[in-house]
Amino acid sequence: METAERTINVQGFLNENRFSPYQWMIFIICLLIAFFDGMDTAAIGYIAPSLLDDWGMEKKDLAPVLSAALFGLAIGAVASGPIADKMGRKIVLTLSVLLFSAMCAASSFAQDLTQMTILRFITGLGLGAAMPNAVTLLAEYSPEHKRSLIVNTMYCGFPVGAAAGGFFASWMIPEYGWRTTLLWCGLLPLVLGFIMIFLLPQSATYLVAKNKPAEQVRKILRRINPRADLDHATFVLTENRAVPKSENPMAMVLGSHFRAGSILLWISYFCGLIIFYAMINWMPVLFREANMPPELGPRISGLFALGGLGAIASGWLMDRFNGNKLIALLSFLTALSVACIGWSLGQGLGVLIAVVLFAGVMQNTAQTSLPALAAKFYPTECRTTGVSWMLGIGRLGAIAGTFLTGQLLAWKLDYVTIFVILAVPSLILTAALLLKQKLYGDH
């Protein structure tokens, strides 16, 4: 007598089973990717004052090398999304980690500004491809009712890595120099990249979406729940909403249904990164000009990045309340607090640290919540493309923030005016998400 074939919805399976040790392993790997991505992205800002001294440059000469990785980040993110939606998350994610770690280590041997700029650009290609694929892979292994919390917690690795880089650089550079700092920032994630080759799985929902053999999906789901009855089962995906389907993920992202939301997400991420990179790349230089001790700039910049830990609470709230409205509120508070940083420079160290930390919590919590918002907005068929294009196009904001702050300094504006100008993008971000809410509701 033949056994009846059953149909199992993969997302339903993830929703119904507890978060297993296998999923925790995927979470930890993605968390470490985010951590090293943040550390390697921010590293150039922390060593910038040392480059000024060692290579006899002026501040304006820093703009190309500070922006080189950001151009690479934009290109890497935009290019990797469609590739990952066609070839799978694992291969693109693993190769991206191996690329950015190897190139970061190689940057420690740069002999002049041109070499450093080229190596940082290639490093950026890997950095840009890593984060959207980590976000997508983890989102596709998360139960829907905890997805924002899990993804946001993972994404916190990015600002924590950037903060750790600041504290690490403040200790390492005086003792061993900036070259050793870059070397270690590359070697540590290189080890992770080789571990990923053997431990990281492909996305089960991706395998179903691409009609891969059922045995591949069955093998993964048994790692999540070994006691589940998966024999003679076929696996399907069902979305909780009706969305237009297409074989081309780019056509879905830019199609009539998702187009407006995609553009609003791009604007949001763009504006948020203007602020983040203006702070991370230029605060050490700004604070040194304000006659602070040299080691204090990286530490206070690190505190700003460390504020991203607030995204854990934001993720919990996003699973229960409206994500668009929540992030819009955080962005409005970011604008108010960033505008106060210039004023706080004259109010004593305690006030400065409090204002920078509050601004960092608001800004980073909003920024690190956007990938989870995007992962929820797009279906499986175009999720990596949607998330990666938001991250990639948004990276242009990082470039804009770097050059904008350099130009504001060149105009010799006072610190109060500079930080008031840098607060404006958060107001634009707030408006963009409120408009997205009006058009799409909670999605």
C-alpha cells in the first residue's frame, strides 16, 4: 500500500517549531559576519588621523580613501542581490566574506594613498555583498512572529563591530600602529569565511522557490526538528499576501506593486547612512580639532556606533507594532539629538558623551531596523534583490555623508551649524517611512 504524499509549507514548519540549535548556529555565523562587516567598514575612519600623520596629507585628501570602500559597498550590494536570488545565498555570502577579509588584510601593506584607495574599493565589494545576503538568509530561517527581533539582533553586530573597532583601534594604534590594526581586522573574518564553507547551509525556502529536489529541503528541516515526519512530503511556500510573481527578481522589485515602496526604502537607507558615516568617519578628526586627546575621538565615535544595540528592542517592538511608524519616530528623535551634538561640545565631556550616545541609540536603532523592514516587505523570490538594492543604493548616502562633512569643514563652518545640517536627512527619512506606511500599511 502506497503512503499518501503530504504537503508541508516550509515557513509554516519554521513557525511551528522551536528555534533549534541549528538555527542558532546560522544566527551566530550571520552575527559574526555583521560584526566583522562593521569593524572593517569603520576601520578606515579610525586610522584616518594616523594616515594624515604618516603620509603627510591634508584632511581634504582623506575623502577619496574614506569613500573608496563605500563605492565598493554600493556596487557589491546592488550586484550581489540578483546573483544570490539566482544562485543561492550561501555561495555569494561565503565568497563575499572571503573577499572583504583578504582585502582588508592586504590594505595593511599599502604604501601610498592610491594603493590604499584601490584595496579599500575591493574590500567594499565584499562588504557590500555580505550584509544583504546575511539578512536574507537569516530571515528565511526565522519564524515570522520573531523575524524582526532575530534579524535586528543579528544586524546589531554591525554597529557593535564598528564600535569594537574604535576601542580596538584606540588601543592598537598607539602601541602597534595602524597597519597592525588593519591586518587583524582582515585575518579574523578570514577564519570565519573558511568555517562558513563547511557549516553554513543554503536557504530552505530558497530551495523550494527554485524547485530544487525535495531531499535537499528534507535534510535541512531534519536538522531543525529531527523528530518531524518529513518522509514522502513535498515542500511549498505560501505568502500571507497576494503579490505579483515574476521569474526576474529585478522586475518584481521595480514592478508596479513594489516600485514606490522600493524607492522610499532606498531614500530612507540613503539618508540614514549620510548621518552614520559622517559621524564615524569624521568625528575622530572633528574632535581632535576641538583639542580633545587623540584617543578620545575613536572612543566617542565608538559610543555612537554602539547605540545600535537598541535595535534588539526595536525588533521586539516591530514584531508587535507598526515597523514604519516606529522607525519614523526613532528617526525624528535622531534629528533632534544630532542637531545638539555641536552645542554639547562646549558643555563638558559628560554632556557630550550623553548626547552622542543618545543620538547613536536613536540613529543606529532606526538604521539597523531597516533591513528587517525590507525583508518583511519583499517575498522570497526577490527578497535578496530587494534588500541588497536598498543597502547598495543606500550606500551612496555613506559616500554623500563623507563628502558632505568634508565640504562643510572646507567651508569652515562652526560645529553647531555642521551638526544641525547633518540632522536634516533624518527628517527626510521620517517623511519617507510615513509615506510608505500610507501606501502599503504595515508591510
